[in-house]
Amino acid sequence: MKRILLFPIILVATLASFFCNGHAQDVSITTSLDRGEIAIGEQALVTLKIRTEDLENTLLIVPPDSAIHHAEPLSFTVTDTVKIDNKVKEITAEMVITSFDSTMVVIPAFGVRVKGKEVFADPLYLKVTLPKVDVNNPEKYYPIKQTWKLPYSFKEIFLIGLPWLIGIALLIGGIFLVRYLIRQHRQRLLLKPQEALLKNPITPLEKLKARLSSLSETEEPLLFYTELDHTMREYLSETTIPKALEMSTKQLLKLLAEHKALLQRFDYAKFARSYFSTEQKSIDKQEVIRIADEIYKTQNTSDAVKP
């Protein structure tokens, strides 16, 4: 009786083991080296292939750098993902390592984890050897090679010079912008007095007094009397004698005979370079203002008499 029951028990155990092993194959990992031996400083490539049915929940277990004795990882990249069938996908990753010590390097096992389940590959072994050196013929040692001086392409030269070109362009643009702003500011300053005159026009008499108030008696006689003469003629041209600026002194004397001495001093200062004292300049300036006042009063009186 016991032998009859033994077969079904063995069958059930075998099927359970089969299904368990089949379920365990839903994730796997394998690793390989592209070479088994390198010289110091050379590089070796570790290739990892992971197959999984649940890519989103698959985590790679990478041994820490401290576990890889006598070797240094240089890079780690995922290079490809391939769909094996409707469920299984294969991921390929590569890690580049090197070593600067002649020894046997042991690369610990990489693993994967899926929902708490962990599977590990076999560890890898890499032999690192010293370069072959002929110590019996030291004259064969070669010095360190100099760096190669490769010619720059046009694109490289352009990219190198581009920041300088942009900087120079910005500098030139800034200079022109500043000059433009200064010019605009000066134009606004020049327009302000003109705008003020348009808003509040002044009479010829006010303009004459304003110009003469800024004329200093300490100026040289030539400059002083030239300005005094021009200011008076400008006033006469705007009030009583339209062509006063174009007339000679003799022509002007016919109209202003009572002011002969003043007009003659104008000519003496301008053409004969005669010297006049500060007191005389002040008297002549007041005389011009007095003449302008008389003309202004005469004009206002005549305007008031007109019906």
C-alpha cells in the first residue's frame, strides 16, 4: 500500500518543482568579458544581458566599487533593449573597466531584483599583466611622445572665434547705442529752450536785455563791442529798421544821428582795435538798453494812439 502511494507523491513533487523552476525563469542575468587578460592600463568590456517579463519592476544590482578590488570602472551604459516574445524582453548593458595593478581581478556577481526576487550571475575573472619590457636593452626605451598638433577645421576656428566676434559686436553696438542716447539727450536739451520760447514768447526788448545781461564788461573791447553792435542791430531789425543787420555804420548814422558817438565806438573797437575802459563799456551797454527802451515806448505809444 505504501508503494502504491509513493508514485503519486513523487509525480506531484516533480510537477511542483517544474512549475517552480519555470516561474523562476521569468528573470535571468548573464555576464561575459570580451577578453580574459589585459596589460596594465588597458581596458576590458563587461557585457550584461538581462531577460525579464516585468521590465518596469526590474532592478539591476551592481556591486559597489569597493567590491571590485584592483580594478576601476570607467563607464556603464545600457546599449540595447530587444523584445524576445510577447512577455520577455532582453536588456544589454556594457561596463568598461581597467586596472593599474598586475593581479587577478575578481569582478563580483551582478544581479537583478523583481518584486523581492533576486537572481545573480557568476563572478568574472580578469588577469592583469605587466607590459613586456626588455630590461637587458635599456637603450630601446622610447621617450614620451609629444602631443599631436592637428590642424583646426574651419568650423572649429569659427566656434573658437565666435565668442570674440559676439563680444566685439556687442561692444561696437554698445558704443553706437551710447552715442545715440547722448545725441538724443543733447537734442532734447536744445529743444527745451525753443519749446519754452514757443510756449512763452519773449519780446525783442526782453531778448536784448537777456543777451546784454550775460555780456561782461571785462571782455576785450573787440568782442564786447562786436556783440553789443550785433545785439542792437538785431533789435532794430525786429522793431523799427528791418535791414539794420545789413546796413553799414554810415547808413545807420543817418537814421540814428543822435547816437553818433556810440556807433563810432563800435567801429573803433571792431576795426581800429581801440581800447575802452570797463566804465565806458558799462555806460555804452546801458545806452543801448536805453535806446531800446525808448523805441519800445515809442512803438507802444503809437499803437495806443491808433484807432
